Amino acid sequence: MRNMRLLFVVTALMLTVPLLAWELVINNGRVIDPESGLDAIRNIAIEEGQIRKISPRALKGDVVIDATGLVVSPGFIDLHAHGQDAVSNRFQAADGVTTALELEIGISPIESWYASRAGKAPLNYGTSVSHPWARAAALGVAAEKALTSAAHAVLSEDQLEKMLASLRRGVEQGALGIGMGITYTPAANHEEIYRVFELAAELKRPIFVHMRNPKFMNNDTLAPLQEVISNAVITGAALHVVHINSSLDESAPQAVEMIRKLQAKGFDITTENYPYTAGSTRLESALFDGWSDYEKLQWVATGEILNKESFERYRKEGGWVIIHGRSQKTNDWLVAQPDLIIASDGIPFVDGLSHPRSAGTFAKILGKYVREDKLLTLMQALAKMTIMPARRLESYVPQMKHKGRIQKGADADITIFDPNVIIDQATYTKPAQHSRGIVHVLVNGIPVVSNGKVIESAYPGEAILAE
């Protein structure tokens, strides 16, 4: 009888205590977490920018997102995003990106760049320290000349030491690695490149590399890869080869085989690709020295295909150009590989002009390659965009251990999309078009996309720094 009365008292107290209301709740979504393999209808509670609870039962919140019929995924992590400004970030957010990092070329010095982004970033942001920029500084040349006049100068021993000291400072200040665009610095000889790899190994930071142009290596497309692989193997430096689709084209399958064999032997080597057959870079860069395939080039500012006269005129002016002509078959094969990271190589939006990959990379993977072509499962595709890029960094960037996951304690970087309609809409002639099907995007628990609309007043992005 005494126990019965106690039960009545406890029940009465429970009825008078209000249910816990979380700051923000996502109810009824299909939650997919590639790290744990979770793929089920779940409800998520978010408090102070973190996931605090994942439950099969509906949760109460001050703000509730009904995700019925939608996929709730970790926010997409882009390791290769050149568009590091609020305008470009909003196009990326509309494509499901929550963390956008400039790791290929990087920035130098990094301290002032991080300071300039604080409080002004819709997405989480970070950078490597730039070999081309540090190289230009060692030569006494402004950063904007790093890929042009400075690219053709051979460093003296004193200049080399000055450059290496600058790279070291960048790493000590929290750079996410060392960014190398060897194709843009053709005067950087094998010794210089090797010394940078030695430094990366000493500092235990990866090198993110755009490989040397094959035309400087007897047009052997595999030789540039062999150069960086040999440096990585000899020095022990971690290596990430950017856009293997762009750099290797039809030799990419053999390159992937080489990388996989090295991974099996314990070497820390990874790569990435994006789902487009056209690349993009600045026309004034050393990449176009001796170029004659004018019809492959499209001037971003006008959309026109170039000829010899317009090539020479625009090259003097300087600006972004799209490079067409790669194999669709090879491109599709690379996207279908479950162990290759997806990264956009997005470029900045200027007056609504850019490359479509800057706005549509991730939706294109989910719409075309998962739903339409069925070359990947949804779980595989999301892993390539979330947990795989997080793992590439997390051994030396503690913040990344809490990203790329839908788990209790993870950061609330979350992308919610409709798997039945998601698709890219950006084109080569009209790149400034948001992807379709991205319904909500949260960065550190703050909406940057809500009900399919980008929130232009939201700046919840935080700096990503190495320890």
C-alpha cells in the first residue's frame, strides 16, 4: 500500500513538471550518419550549437523543424573552395555546404585572413598556408603576382629559406596544411618542392597539391603524380592530391590504383574530384603559357568561346576562364568510386558569374549520380561529402572530430534535403542559380537556409584551425 501511494505521488509530480523544451528540434527526418551507418527516422535536439539528443520519439523544442519525407544529413564539408566570401558562401550554403576550406592554393599570411573573416562568414572557414604566396613574398613580389611573374622566378638559397620560414609560421598559427599549386609555379624546381615536403613531414601537416603541368614533364600525365608521391614516400609527409579528374583526366583510373596501393602500404595519401568535365582557373596564370587550344576556353565574364585574338586580349586583362574538353566517361567513373572525396574547387562569384561547380557540386552528386544514374548509394555519396573530408583533417584539427557526423555531441552542422527533387541548377552560362531540394541548412545550430531560402543576415561560421 505504501509503495502504491509513492507511485501516485511520483506520477503526480511528473504530470506537473513541463516536458523539456530544447532550443531547436528536428522531428521525423530520415537521419543518415555515414560514420555509424544509422539510416532511420529519428528526432534530433540541438542546444548551444551542438546535437544533444537523438531519439526515436518526437521531441519538444522552442523551434521545431518538421523533416517528414526529408533526409537529415551531416553538413557537407568542402575541402577545396576558393570562393571565400559571403556572396559565394551563400551559393555554397544553398548547395548544402556548412564548412568551406581553401586548401589547394591557400593563403599567406593566414593570421590577417582569419581575422578578416571573423563574424562575417555564413559557413565555417579555414585555409592552408600558401606555397605560391609565400614564394612570391620571398621574391619581394605582391601576392596577386604569385601565379604570374613570381611563378617564373627561381629562388635563391636565401629566398628558399625565407619562404620555408614563412610556411612554418603559417603552420604554427593554425594553418590546415601547406597548399601547393605546382602547376602555377613552373620555376619551382624539384629541390624546392622536396624541401617543402620535408617541412610538412617535420611539422606533421599534409600537403594539398595541384600537381605540375605534364607539358613540363614530356607530356607524361602520370609523371606529375609520381613526383609528388615519391616526395611523400621519401619524406613521410601526408599528401592530398586535389581534383584528380582535372589533373589526370583519362589516366585517372591508373592514378587511383597507384594511390590505393600506397594506402594499403600505410601511406597517408588521399585525393578528390568534382562532377564536371570542365575546369576553371585564371587566364593570366602560368598554366596557359604556350596554350593553343583556344576553342576549349570559355571566358566567364561573357560566356564566349575564345579564339587566338580574344585569348591574348583577355590574358592581358586577367580573369576567370572555364576549360572544357575532359572525358565524361572518366568523370563518371571517378564520381562512382566510394573511396574518393567530393570537393567542388569552387571559384568566387563576381557579379553573378562563376563556374557551376561553385553552386551545384553536391546537389549534382545527390541528384544525378545517386537518384538518376544510381552510380552511388545515398549512404556512399554522403560519406564522400561528410565523414571522409572530416577524417582527412581530424587527426590534427580537433574541431573536425565533431563535424561530418549526426551524433550526440557533434556540432549542429546539418543539411536537410528532399532526395526526390535535389539537383543542381547552375550552368556554364547561368552559374548563379541555387540548387533545388536543399530545404534547411544549419551551421553551428543556426539556420543559414530555411524552407529553401538563404538567410542573408546569418553569419554563424567559425574559424577552423589546426591545433
